[in-house]
Amino acid sequence: MGNSVIKINNLSKIYKEGVNEVHALENIDLTINQGEFTAIVGPSGSGKTTLLNMIGGLDTPSSGNIIVNQTNLSSLSYNELINFRRDNVGFVFQAYNLIPVLTALENVSFIMDLQNIPSKISRKRAIELLESVGLGDRINSRPSKLSGGQQQRVAVARALASKPKFILADEPTANLDSKSAENLLDIMEQLNRKENITFIFSTHDQRVMNKARRIIKLEDGRVV
Amino acid sequence: MILLLSWKNIWRNKLRSIIIITSVILGLVAGIFVVGFMNGWVKQKIDSVIEIEIPHLQINSKTFIYQNDIENNFDISILEKKILQSKRVKALSPRIIINTMISSAHKVGGVQVYGIDPVKEKMVSDIYKNITKENGNYFNDNKPYSIVIGAKLAKKYQIKLRSKIVLSMVSIDGIQVSSAFRVCGIYDIGNPPFEESRVFVRDKDLREISSLPINRVHETGIRLIDNEISTLEEAKGFIIPLLNKDNKIRTWKEVNAMMGIYSDYMNIELMVIVSIILLGLGFGIVNTVLMSVMERKSELSMLMAIGMSKKKVLQMIILESTILTSFGGFIGMLLGLIIISTLHNTGMDISKSMSSVGEFGFSTMVYPAITVIQFSFIAFMVILTGILSAIYPSKAAMSINPAEGIRQ
Ligand SMILES: Nc1ncnc2c1ncn2[C@@H]1O[C@H](COP(=O)(O)OP(=O)(O)OP(=O)(O)O)[C@@H](O)[C@H]1O
Ligand SMILES: [Mg+2]
């Protein structure tokens, strides 16, 4: 197997709610390698979203380290974290993935624009990516004119556009019917196989889990 | 791309965008109109005061200013020719001013009688234009001992055209003298206090009664070629060296302090009014933009999550309100200009809405006008307010925690 992309050491996250402390994650040790297709599973409240947010630099650990390609995320400032996310992480969220006023093409190009990639190049790449997720004929549609499954596929294309080190998808199929969910997973798996892109996704769905090549099971904030 | 996104965001909630554009337009039009109206109103008042009541410049002996006694007079003969050499001076009118008792068949009271040369006085004051046909004229008939009085005085003393009235005064020799005059004209300038206190007779008649020597006067009124402040200062500068130490020259602003204040402090007053308008406008825009930011919380969270920097989010939101404000600003400027220039040409009759105005000596026709500086200042401030008002809401947008925004 390849080299490690993500190394997690003794990671804990405690949320304080008034006097209560919620131990969302406790002493997690994990290594994710280049080219993995990994599912994080576990009951609701087990800490899946928290873990993915930590890896993606959206939230900061209470203790422990996350190292992505030799960079310790704890050492980054707020602004450095934004750039880290832009250049290293592809995000697919459960909802609100796309900018409603922009077309599919513009949504995918947008992230490359944030990276200051010339529009000619970004446009070409966006079209290629939309074709690779099977939406070559819908590039000029706005999100509201696309089905939920199509929207999530645009989100996958957008996540790939910035050439990230890995893609994080937090319950990407939660709002989809089973057929669209399967279709999305197939596309993700294809990209993983062909382009060796690392995918980490969380899910409740048994059929989605079945597609994963590695499963990390969480319970009460611990890996089991 | 940020520009494109801002542009598209604007059309997301058309109603809201239209509200912002409309407030900017209204703010600008209101600002331009108020400033224009005030300019017109004050200019109207100043012009009519200068043309009728107080000349651009007037010369008195210093003692006369504090006490209007008959003996506080000065010699005009040489001075008159010297003053008229100034290119800024249009006309000059020497005046004898004496406090007298006036008595009609009904009433007795005090007035100031002005002894003037009608030909010269007509070139300094437009009072003669304010006598209607049925109220006689300004010394047109060559009858001696004629008098022109104000409408208010005529009413109060029940004096009619061609009535006889008697003026009593103390002559230069300290003797009580009196003489009868026949009313040849009644002027109405819409300023009752003025009309009640000033009557006009020929200087040679008054000189005869009061035994004031030839060439001795109490005041010289000077009319200049225009109403510009620069002309006023230049003319004053020209005349000061001609005066001896007992005489004093005063501008209309110095004679009527209220009018001076009107004209000097008007810009400050206008700035206060414009600021109030801007405050309202700014408050409205802050609220509206804040609402649009809060509605987009999830989306903004997503944008920040995938790597859009705070700076770019700020840029996007400020750009949105800049586009709206500039658009509204452009229309508002155009509309304001059209309104002002139309009203400037047609004039506004404010007698209906402000019926009390006429009684205080304000003319009821106002011709709004605005200077380029005032206009650009208002436009600049309105647009600046629009842009600055977006800063607080965008700061609010940046305090969004992307991780939390996404969870919702
Ligand atoms: N901002 C927060 N403040 C306080 N507690 C939080 C916060 N975010 C998450 N938690 C708590 O942390 C724990 C883990 O939450 P998390 O969202 O990671 O679970 P999850 O596995 O993603 O659940 P689900 O399957 O429902 O999405 C939960 O008990 C949750 O209530
Ligand atoms: Mg979750």
C-alpha cells in the first residue's frame, strides 16, 4: 500500500455545553493512505461528522494531532486553514453544496477561481469533470434544475476540481433515493480506481457501506 | 468570478434589491431637493432683501449707527463721485433719515422718514416696483410734499391714497417743526415691520423742513452690479480708503445679522439635514444587507468551508451593495438633477403650503438651485453610505462558523 496521507494521533474533541462536556471523540489513532476508499460508520452521535471536520480543518482538536502530508493542522492559523482546505481537501456535504445562482459549470469553476487558476483552464477542467460524473449535458443548468443525485455529482466534480489530496464526504447519500445513492457511489468508486483519488465518507446506509474497501467503526467517539 | 457571483446574488431577491435601489434614489432625491430648495429659498430672501430693504453696502456716520439723531450726518458731495468710479458700483443713493411723529385723522405714532432723490433711490431700491396702479406711484407727479408709505402703515392709520398726513420732527436747530404731506403711493413688499416704520419723501422737501444743510446726509445706500460675495468684498475694499474716520461702511450681512447667518451657516445646516437623511438610509441598508447575509448563512458557511477567504466573502458582499448603491445613485442623481432644473425654471409657489411665510417677509416664489460642489458632495456621501453600510453585515457574515453552518 502507498504512503500515508493523513495521520491521526491520540485525537480527542470535547464540546462544552454549559456545565456539560460532550466527549465527541476520544483518543483516536488512525492512518489513512493514499488511494483509500474508506467509510466511517457508526450510530448517530458517534462522532462521524466531528472526525471528518477535524480531518478537513473545519474544527480544531481539544488534544492530539492531525498530520496531513507532514503538516500538523494545529500549527495553522485561521487563514492558513482556509487555504489548506482550499488546496488539500475536497468537500462533499450532505446538503447546501452548491451556490444556487451559479450553473453547474460555474459552481465547479468557482473553487479553481479561488485558487487563481486562469478561467480558460478552469473552464476546460470543469467541463471534463462534469463529463466524468455523467453530467456533460447539464453543465449550464442551475442546481434547482438538477435532481438531488445530480446535485451531489456536481458536488463531487467540484470537490475534485481543486486537485485535493483527499475527498471528505459526510453522508453524501443521506438525501438521495437508493438508486441515486448507488449511482453516486459507483461514480466515486470509479474515480478512486482510475485516478487513485482518496475518498473518506461517512454513512448510515448499509449498501453504501458495502461499497467501501475499508470501514472505520465509531461508537461513542471511539474506534471499535 | 466574485463580480459575477455578486451580480447574480443581487437578482436572487429582487424585491430586496429594489428596496435598496429605491432607498438610495429617494435618499439622493430628497437630499438634492432639500438642499436645492433651501438654496433657492435663502437666495430668494437675500435677493429680495438686497433689492428692496437693505442695499449691498451702506455708509453712515459711526454715531448715527448707535443713535439715529438728525445731527449725526456727514457730507456726501465729494464721496459720491469717488464711489461711483468703482466698476463694481451700479448706483448710489444719499438718504436723509429723521425720526418723526406721523399723524393721520385716526392715529399718531413714530416712523422714520427717508428723504431721497427718487431718481437715485429707484436705482438702489426696488420699492417703487412694489406699488400697484391703484395704489399710486413713486413720486411720478411733480407735486411737492408728496409721501410714499407702506401698506401696513396705511392700514393701521387708515390712510388712503391722496390722504393728508402730518409729519412732526425736531429740526437741526432744535426747533419743533411740522408739515403736511399728501400720500402719492402705497408700497407693499410683504414685510409688515418694514412697511410700518418707513416712509419716503423727496430730499429737498425734508431738507426744507428740517433745515439740514445741502449735501449733508445720514446714510448712503450703494447697489452693486451683482449679488456675488466677491463683488461685495471688492467694492467694500475700494470704498473704505475713501471714508474719513467718522464714517463706517457696512455690508448687508453686517446690517442684518440674521441674513448674514442664513447665508454663512447655510452649508452647515444643509450638512446636518443631509446627515440625517444618510443616517436613515444607512440604517435601512445595514438591515437589508444583514437580512440577506443571514438568509445565506448555510451557503456562506459552505463557501468558507471549501476555502473562500474572509477577504473574498467581504469583497463579495460589499460588491453587492456597491453595485446596488451605484445603480440607485446614478438614477437618483439624474432624477434629482431633472427635478431641480425643472423647478429652477418654473419656480415653486410655496404660498399655499406655507401661508405664514409671506408675513415674515419671505417671498412665496422659490427657485431651487444647487451648486456642483453641493451636488457632488451629496452624491458622494450617499454612495459612500451605501458602501459603508455593507461593512457591518459582512463582518457579521465572517463571524459565521463554517463547521456549524454546514451541520444545519
Ligand atoms: N457544536 C457542538 N456543540 C456541542 N456538542 C456537539 C457539537 N457538535 C457535535 N456535538 C456532539 O458531539 C457528538 C458527536 O456528534 P457528531 O455530529 O460528530 O455525530 P455523528 O456521528 O455525525 O452523528 P449523525 O450520524 O447524527 O450525523 C454528539 O453527541 C453531538 O451532540
Ligand atoms: Mg453527522
